[in-house]
Amino acid sequence: MTDNKMKAYWKENVKYLFILLSIWFLVSFVFGILLVDQLNVIKIGGFKLGFWFAQQGSIYFFVVLIFVYVRLMNRLDKKYGVDE
């Protein structure tokens, strides 16, 4: 892989990481801590939404983001010819 391709690969990889970690921060910190009172007005399954994000939602989102990252990286690897 040439130097330019390697730099483009890592630039795109870092972009994916930044976006996914920003989503995780939004879900875990902003929804679970900062906006918990506003979200507690909404109830899902008998539980307050803010409580759900703080206790379980951020974990579920993190697991989903892991699978999204794997899928994105598989596509990126194929795009740059570094797949197995």
C-alpha cells in the first residue's frame, strides 16, 4: 500500500472513530446525565427514558456501535485492498 493510500485509509478510519465516539458520548453522557430530567418525562415500558439511558441504553448503544464499526471497517478494508 502506498503512503498516500495509507494516509487516506487512516484518515477515514479516524473519521469513523470520531463520529462513533461522538454518538456514544451523546447517548451516555448527554442523554444519561445532562438531559436525564427532561427525558424522564417520557416513559417506555414503565421506565423513565432518562433512567433507561443512564442504566441500560448507553450499554446497548455501545454494543450496536461496535457492530457498526466492524461493518464500516470491513468496507474500508475492501475499499483500500487490505481485507483478509
